[in-house]
Amino acid sequence: MKRANKVRMTKWLVLLGSAGCLEIIVRAGIVRRSTLTPVSEMFVTLWKFFLPGEVQARLLKDSSIAANFFMTFGEILLSFSLAVLVGFPVGVLLWKWKTLGRILNPYLVSYYAIPVFALYPIIVGIFGIGMLSITFMGWLFAIVAIIISTATGFDEVEKRIYPQVGKSLRLSRWRIFVWIYFPAATPYVFTGLKLGFIYSIIGVIASEFILSTRGLGHLVRFSYSAFETEIMYASMLLIVIMAVVVNSALMRIEAWLYGRQAR
Amino acid sequence: MTARTRDRLLTQLGVIAVPVFILLVWQVSSTLFAYLFLPTPLKTFEVLKDGLTESGWLLSELKDTMIELLLGYLLAVVTGLMTGFILGMNRFLREVAEPFVLNIYAIPKVTLFPIFLFMFGLGMESKVAFGFFHGVFPIIILTMGAIKDIKGIYLKLGRSLRLNPLQMYKEIVFPSTLPSVMTGLRLGFNLAFIGVILGEMAASKSGLGYALMKSEGSFYMEKIICIVVVLAVIAVAVNYLYYAVEGKLIRVRVRAG
């Protein structure tokens, strides 16, 4: 058997094996159903989320799962777009204006050391519970990753030969930026965008979990406190699947971008 | 004055100016926008002093958080280094484990916190476990990468000198993986810290995260800001300690090599 196939098979074996173990310990009664649902039933419940019926009625009294899902997704997209819209220009500014970059560098580097979520109660105090606070939290968590990788990406390109080529061709500064810096820095910037998007997801869903009245994060919290174990595990599964799908897709695109440049 | 020294002076001034600017904005917005219930910096400092000395409310919460953090982080360091070492040595295991490790990193782990509550209860144990769960992955990822990237020629040299496994580790593996492993340990600390605080904010009976949520419920803005300041100071201090150690080790290595 080829090596890559062997690796792939083992991966699936590990995944299915652990799911199987979880399934068995519940079905055999080693763990109570109030603490864990069999994995197969998690998928069934998740499927029922999207069908009208008893599960949906128990889910939330006043809103459908689709509403919660789109709410969360909208907040993620909004906070990410705003983080790019502000973060990218700021990153370019910090690269262009080296002194400012050096001044802010120690603060930017230690930003992710601080548990940023501790700011959430302050933000709720100012904006109230709701979409605005949650989006702001996602934005706050994502933006610095985008700033840092934009600035370092352009810095990295500057060290190479391409900008010199542009100069010797007497391109204007704007053209050098658009035709040389921008494409050459794309992979680095994309790494920042990838991190930013993941941080947006984490920021939004974690805020919803801690304090909110809507959304996927809230769904987990709500069903936990209502002892709706089945619904809780199904919503966790939904969040995990969403995060893994997005992350794998972004990692593929990233590998492709770096590979294209190496050629 | 040359342009270079002037630039360096400007940078240093700027670095000092940032916190001054933040304090200024804080002062202005707390006096101008009364509806925000934002206390002034001076008022916050008084509450902070009181919390650390006289009434000591901050101190007792801080103690619980630190115990949870220390235990969770210690567990993450031990398991992370061992797992990373094994995965770094064995290519097959690494290729199997890599997608799992990298994807768990991207999951909003806080939504899995109820599982920890089920397993460990509302007390400190669940936060220790949750801090461990957050902190262990960067340590695994960076240790694994560092072991994988040891230059083959160093290992060949070691073998041709007939070093025994212990010498091999001490003279070759340890020094060449040190920078990455240190970064992993630092990131692991940061994430373990986030994990513990998030866990306390979600469901807890003590700790700084718990105090945050309690004060949020009773509109105690001063207390909230005090806690944020304490958390930031701890995080930044520990990180600079790590940076200092990293820098020192690299300098020693450069001199020796």
C-alpha cells in the first residue's frame, strides 16, 4: 500500500474509532445519557434542527435554528470584513511609516498575550447585549492578526529583488505597489486573513456563549442550562464541523498560494 | 544628531507616548460621556489599591485563578512536550496527528466547556482541565515542528561521534529545538490563560473571570477595569520574561557556536 494512502486510512480509523468508542460507552450504559449522547444520535438531532418538528420546538421558543445560524454567520462575516477593511490599510501604513511601525510593534506583539475576552463585559456595558457587542468582539479579536501579517508581508517583499526591478523600469510608486508589492505579498497577507477569519469565528461564538440571547454559541449555553443534552451536543457538532470545514479550506488555499509563488 | 539616532529617540518617545495617550483618551471619555459609566483612571487606581490591600477582594480571586492557571499550564507543558517529541520523531504518527491538532486549534473551544463541566464539575478542576486543553496544542505543534526540522547533518555528526542517546539529546536535540520550543511554551501560556479566564467567565464559583461576570451583572465598571488591568499586567510580564529568556539563550548559543 502506498504511504499516503496508509496515512489517510489511519486518520479515518482514528476518527471513526474514537466516535465508535463514544457511541459504545453510552449505549453500554457506562456513561449516562444525561452527560453524553451517542455520536450517531448527534447527527440525527443535528439533521432534525433543520426540519420542522418536536426538536425545533424544543430548541428555542421564538426563533428557528436557521435564524440562529444566519445570525452567527452574519456577525462573523461582518466582523471579519470590517477587520480587513481597517486592518489592511493600517498594516500598509505601519509598513510605509517605519517609525510608527516600530513604536506600535511591542504593543501589537503582546496583544494576543492578553485574554482579550476579559474586555467583553466592558463592551457589553457600553453597547449592551446583542449583535453590536458580539460583532465588535469578533472584530477586536481578528484585526490585529491582519495588521501584523500585512505589515510583515510587505516588509518581506521589500527585502527581495522585485521592487528594484520595478524601480529600474521607472514604474510610478503606485504601480510598484499595485503590480509588484500587492501580488508578491498575497500569501503573507492571506495567512493573516486566514487567522483573522478563524479569530472572528472564535470571537463571535465565544461571546455568544458567554453572554447573549441569540446565535450558535448561545444555543450551546442555553441547552446546557436547560439540561437538553441532545441539543447541546448537536449544536457543538455543528460548530465543530463549521470551524473544521472553514479551517481546512483556508489551509488549502494558503498552501496553494505559497506553492504558486515558489514555482 | 544623525538621522538614525533621531529616529531611535522618536521611537522610544513614541513607545512611552502610547500608554499616555490611552490614559488621556480614557480620562476624557470618562468625564465627557457620563452615560458610559466609565470611571476615571484615578478612581480605578483607588479601587485597584483597595482590592489588593484593604478589602483584598481582588487578591483572593487572583489566587484561585493563578492556582488554576499554574496547574493547567504545568500539565500542558509536560504532555505537550512529550507528545510533540514523539510526533516529531515518528513521521507516520505525525502525518496522522497533524490535521487533528491543527483543526482543534481553529475550533471555538469555549463551546466545548460544558463537557468539562460534566466531567469535572463547577469547581477549580474544570478550569484546570480547560486551561490545559487550550495550552497544550501550541506546545505540541511547535515542539513537533522543531524536532522534525533538526538538520540531518547534526544528527549524522552525532552518530559519527558515537554519542549515546543522552548525549545526543543534550548536545544536539535540545539546543537546536530550543528557540521554537520556547515560543511554543510562551504561546501555550497565553492560551492556557485565555482558557482559564473563559472557563471562569462561563461557569465558576471563584476567580478573576468569575469576578468579571459578577461585576458585569451589577454594573461595577471600576472592578471590571481593575481586573482587566491585572490580567493584562500578568500576561505582558510573563511574555516579556519569556522573550528575555529566549533572547539570552540565543545569545549564549551564538557565543558558544
